[in-house]
Amino acid sequence: MNDKIIEACVPEVVKCVHCGKCRAVCPTLDVLGWDNYGSRGRMILAGEIIRNGFDPDETGLNSIFTCTTCKHCTTVCPTKAKVPEVMEMTRSILVGRKKHPDIHRVLYERVEKLGNPYDEHKDRLWWIPDFREPEEAEVMFFVGCTPTYRTVEIAKSVVKILDGLEIPWTFVRDQKCCSSPLIRTGWGSITTDHNIEKIIETAEATGADTVITSCAGCYKTIIQDYPIEDLDIRIMHITQYLAEKLEKGEIELPQKPGLRVTFHDPCHLGRHAGEYDAPRKVIESMGVDLVEMEHNRQSSWCCGAGGGVRIAFPELTEKIATKRVNEARAVDAELILSACPFCVYNLRVNSQDIPVRDIVEFIAELM
Amino acid sequence: MQKEASVREELFEKLKAVVGEENISRDEAVLRVYSYDVSPYKGQPEIVVRPSNASEISEIVKLANEYRIPVVPRGAGSGAAGGAVPVSGGIVVELTRMNRILEIDIKNLQVVVEPGVVHANLNRELAKYGFFFPVDPGSSEMATIGGLISNGGSGMRSVKYGVTRDYVMELEVVLPSGKIVTMGSKAPKSASGYDLVRLFVGAEGTLGIVTKARLKILPLPKSRALVLSAFDDLEKAGKAVVNTFSAGLVPSGIEILDRTAIEAVKKYNPEIDIPLVEALLLFEVDGTPRGVKEEVETIKEVCEKSGAVKIDVATSKERFDQLWSARAMVGAATTALNPDCVRVYEAEDVTVPISNVPRMLLKIREIGEKYGMNIVTFGHIGSGNLHPALVINVLDESEWDKLWKISEEIQTSAIELGGTTTGEHGVGIARAKYMEREHGEALEVMRTIKRALDPNNIMNPGKMAL
Ligand SMILES: Cc1cc2nc3c(=O)[nH]c(=O)nc-3n(C[C@H](O)[C@H](O)[C@H](O)COP(=O)(O)OP(=O)(O)OC[C@H]3O[C@@H](n4cnc5c(N)ncnc54)[C@H](O)[C@@H]3O)c2cc1C
Ligand code: SF4
Ligand code: SF4
């Protein structure tokens, strides 16, 4: 197993020419200062581990496991070095050697046992006990674990929007964690086959041909880590779905003129999936005053939570998120919007004064 | 051995007392990371420290002297010569925590900065006042001012604006003895004493550590324009540059892309609209709107007379940015040419008298053909500075053999054409072996200075053939 990963990893590792251009954008280097906590340092360490037999000490492991996989480095890198992918591969190799933050193993075991990383035993539909699968639907909602167990307002908001817009919908049946937290931390997916099977099953049962999710992490994982090339089903982030409907003139969203809002691009929706416009189209259609933070779109500053960092290195996450919230404050935003439950959750707990909402919550509250 | 270890332990504890636990490390992971810069050279330090002020640095250097251990200053480690690579081990002193702009003195056209300030950040701050620090390296987003000073760096606009050494007025330096001295003057000019500032610009950390710098700044030009001239012959492009200067013009920058570079850019980004010819010249002019207009006209005339096959003036901001980004893109584009290959920074900074640039370009092409390597070349023709990009599959040992030979031939040719192996990136380890050829007896003078200031040879040993 490891040999195969190493074989795939080496050509990517050597793409880093150590130029240091990524120093300006790595959110963890920004907080921690030491080069080993930045993209270049991590690429060097990956090379040392994979090619030069380095058995990493604790600092080495922390360097590799503090990468939020935000991909900011790749966007400025002259050789487009795939740092997040190299980190995932290196983490896999280290996991194979049983060298990893313990809490990541716990996540793996929870997903294996319970289908979610939050140690929740509740049914996934606990928040909507009356739900019955309709005979026909247009879209299937893949809720994701965070809205299900931590930010349930987001899940409820999606339902409220779909109902409000009279879009026939259902849930992807019997869904499990998308495995994003496992893949990012080097543990690999254990739910891909299950979830794909359930998507197909739901599609066949209800005629729905589109999966929507409000989670940027689930979205990236399904479109990039699941083998869905042959699947005749569209996978969409909810903002893409709404933007498309808006463009076709099929829907109208509630208005909130005059409110000064800013938008935090989730790394997994923006840099990873290349979607910057859809959330902005949705926001702008609501008549608000959208102001951009210093770092936006391709150069959006990570919220600090991704890549398994929040659970393993909470203090680091807090510092990164605080910087992001300060950027919103600097442009006098009255509200921070985002399009990912994980970003929203994380920014919210780190923002004392400015409220933070997911776009779907913002819409639903006004409906 | 035992004694050695306990002595090292003692030194570590003393250094820790100076910089604090958070700012010192000897963890293997850290040491491995601080073993590199952009060059292909490597050397592992024993300790890395991240001090926050000159007095801490002074204490560090004093301890290094006492324990006879090398001290290697480091900015962003974006140097391409191995300057920040601790080839003899020792203590790496990383200066990135010292990143404050201490004073912006517009009245006197100067700023005072700590060495760890990143170049782009300085210019972003100065832009708020309508000013800039005109040296503009391609590594602006990462290079520190201390690194730029120590490597004697420059950039695309050096034709008109000069190089780093033209902008350093005063330096605070921690000498190898640990003494903190200030050299230079706040006055716009000074004829007093040896020009120690200029000695330290380009000293690559071999004479001391720069802890503060007073730099000259200039008002941002009101207007800019770009002229792109295409030539079907390299010699003609070279002549056009000489003729431009003869016509009494000093553009802010003159860049050249030869056919290999144009091909690389087109492949990297097919949307960039530039003609595929033997040589493209990019002239940048700046100043008042009227002055710029006149200069553009003169450049057009000169280029036409010099045999340009196509001339394009970028007046819109979009076109200006597109063309300028084409130039900025070449370095990256070289790697995109072949997915299995990456650029190795070797022989990447040769500089020859302007009139010899076409010959140097042909020579590089010839060397490439001899070894079967497609060498993409681009650079600051207005200052004779070329950046050949050697691109290899680094996993293939035989390609490395080839690379070393090509590097040697290119750099030797540059010296033979009356030039130097480095126009702006510095000597470090990469070009140490050419020092004798380039400097002859003058190298001995440098060694004498080095010995006088650093008798124990603790400051960045192994660099510059000192
Ligand atoms: C993509 C790319 C483009 C580049 N483009 C240019 C360009 O256009 N022009 C140009 O000039 N260079 C360029 N460079 C080279 C490099 O960026 C410069 O040499 C830069 O000035 C190095 O700064 P640094 O902070 O990274 O220094 P380092 O690499 O960290 O150090 C460079 C040298 O200076 C010494 N040093 C660092 N700080 C101090 C200090 N405070 N006191 C004493 N000694 C010190 C080090 O010991 C070392 O010898 C480029 C490099 C890359 C990778
Ligand atoms: S990851 Fe890219 S930007 Fe960062 S040091 Fe490596 S090559 Fe440069
Ligand atoms: S992916 Fe983000 S956190 Fe990871 S190295 Fe790159 S910039 Fe840093």
C-alpha cells in the first residue's frame, strides 16, 4: 500500500523548487512562523520522509498534520505544486506507520462504527422526524455530518428553502459521512461505495437526478474523491443549484437591501472546486451590499478548520479564524456569510461581534 | 564526543536564554527544513533561532564566537545561490520575526526597516503614500529586505532605477564580534569615510548581520506604458536596445524573451497574445503622461529602424498587465513545458555587457543543442542580465550530470564575454568556484577584509570562496 502511495507522491514532491512564494499565503505559517509549518517546509519534510528515510519526530508530524489543505499555496505556486494532495499522501504513509494524531484515529473509528465523526448515536434524521421519502423528487439532499449534528439550522434551512421554492426533494437514503475528514487526514475513505450506492438507489426510487449539498467539504469530496465519472447524476453545491435557478429566472430569493455583508469563500468550494461566482450571485440577488474582504476568491484566507486541524490543533485554528474575522471587521461587514457548515461553525465560535451565517440560513431566515 | 555533546547542550541552553524557548529549535524536522534554499545545495544546521532584535543577535553572535560555531543569517530562503544554506552546519539565524517598518519619512524620501520586512509588503505600505522602493525583484512576495541587501539584488526596472545598493543609505549591522554598529548616513549624499554600506550590500552574511536599514524611496510614477517589439533575428533585438540608449532614452526596464521563452509562455497560457518570433523586446517607460508618450514614440521609431517586424504599444491597463505578466510568467512556464521536469536554479543569473547579450543568447542556445536540452532564456536585456532556465527530471541522475556540464559552460561563456556569473542573485556556494576567475587579485582583498572582521570565520563560512 505505502509503496504505491510513495510512487505517486515522489513526482509531486519534487515539483516544489523551494522558491518560498507560498510563504506569503500559508495560514499556518502566518501564525506559527517556523518554515516547517508552511507549505515549503511541509514539501521538504514530505520529501525527507518519502525519499530520504526520515522518521519524523513530533515536530515533523505536527508540521505535516497542521496543514489545513486550504490549497492557497498551490494557487500562487509557480509550478502548481499539489501541496494538499502531497500532505494527504504523506499522512497516509504516516498513518500506515501508526504515526498520527490519536484523535484522527478516533474519527476513523467513529465513522467506521457510527457513520459520523462526531460520536453521535442519534439517527441522522433526528431533526426531521416526520420525513417520509416522496415518490418523486427532483433533487436529493446530501446533508453531511456537521449540519446533521452540529449546525442543524443549516440542514433545516436547506429544507425550508427547497420547500419554499417548491422544489421536489428527498434525502440521499441512509447517508454516511462523506469521509472527507478521513481522506484529508490520511485515513482514506471507507464510505465511498456505500454513499454512491445510496445515491443511485435514491435516484432510481425517486427519479431525482441531482445531488445537492450545502457542505463545501462533502461537495469537494464527492466530485473529486468519489469515482463518479460514469454516474449520470449531477452533484451540485446548493449555491450552484440556486444560482442556476436564478439565472433561468425560475426562482426569486428574499431581499435584504442595505445590509453590508461579506462572503468567506470556503477553501473546498473555491480553490478546490473552482466555484467563486455561484455564492456571490445568490448573495447579490438578495439586494444586499456585498463587500469583499482583503483576501477573497482565489486568495481567500482559510478559516483554519480544515484538514483535521480543528480537532487536533484547536488553538491554531482559533488564531487563523480570528485573523479571518478581523478581515471582515476591517471592511465594516455587518454579517459574515459562507457556504460551508464547517467554516460557519468555526468562524462563529471565533467571532465575538460580527454574526456569521451560512447563505442558506440567511435565505431561510428571511423566507 | 561526550564532552562535545555537553558543550553543545550548554550552548543550546545559553541561546535559549537569549531568544526564549519558542524561538529556538534543534528538532530534526526543523533542521531538515532549514537545510535548503532555492539552489540545489543542501547543508543541515545544528540549531535554528528566530531572534527579535539586534541585541539578541549580538548575544547569539558572541556565543557563536565563544563556541566557534558558524552563524548563517537567513531571510526568506528564496536565494538561488545557496547563501542561506548552512553548508558547514552551525546556527541558522532566521530574521523573519524582525519584520517591522520602523519609520516612513516622506519629507526626506526614506524609510527605516527591519531586515525581515518582505519586499512586497514594504511597497504595499509605501503605495499608500504614493511612494515606492524601486528595486523590484521577481521574488517580491517572499524576499526580505535583508536578503535583497545581502545578495545585492535588483529587478526588472534596474535600467532606470538601479539596484539595491543605490538605495541603501544607512545600515545597522551586528559584526562578527557581536558589536552593533551603524554605518552610512541619513543625508542624501555623503563623502565621509569608507563606503561601508556598499561593502555590506552583497556581503551575503559573511561579514555580519544586517539588523536595520535606511532606504531611499521615490514617488510612484504617474504614468506607465509598454512597447512590445518583435524581431526575426536576435542580433537585431540586441541592436535595438543599444540604439535605444544611444537615442538618449532610459526606459525603466527592457526585457527580452527569446523563441524558447515565447513558446513556453504560449504553451503555459495560450490566451496570451504575443507573436512567435526569434526575439521579443518589452520596453517599459514611466514618468509623466507627456514624457511617457514621447518616449513611446521614440522607442517605436528606434525599433522600426532597427528592423522590428512588429510593434505593439500597450496603452490599456489590460494589455499592459497581460504583456508584463507574460514576462513574469516565463520562469513558471518553463516547468510547465514538461510535466516530468522542474527547473533547477543553476547558471540562472549570468550577466554580460549589453552589446554581448545577443551573443550570449546564441551561446546558450548552442550549449542547449549540444546537450539536447531546450533551455528557455529570458531576462533583463537592458542590464545585460539573463536567466537561462535549466529544466530536468530531477529523479534521473544522468540528467544531473548533464545539468552540471551545461551550467559550467554557460557561466564560463559569460565570463569570457566580459560578464559575470551573477547579476543579482549572489555567489553563495553556487558560484564560489568562479570567484577567482572573476576577481583575480581582488578576491585576496576581499579575503583580507573578511579575516579582519571575522577572524574566527564564524559568519556564513564556505560562501563566496572567502
Ligand atoms: C522565483 C524567484 C525569482 C527571483 N527573482 C529575483 C529578481 O528578480 N532579482 C533578484 O535580485 N533576486 C531574485 N531572486 C533571488 C532571491 O529572491 C533574492 O536573492 C532575495 O534577495 C533573497 O532574499 P531572502 O530573504 O530570501 O534571502 P535568503 O535567501 O534567506 O538569504 C540570501 C543571502 O543573504 C544572507 N542574509 C539574509 N538576510 C540577511 C541579513 N539580515 N543580514 C545578513 N545577511 C543576510 C543569507 O545568509 C544569504 O547569504 C529570485 C528568486 C526566486 C526563487
Ligand atoms: S510549494 Fe510552490 S510556491 Fe511553495 S516553495 Fe514549493 S514551489 Fe515554491
Ligand atoms: S494547503 Fe494551506 S495550510 Fe496547507 S501548506 Fe498550503 S497554504 Fe499551508
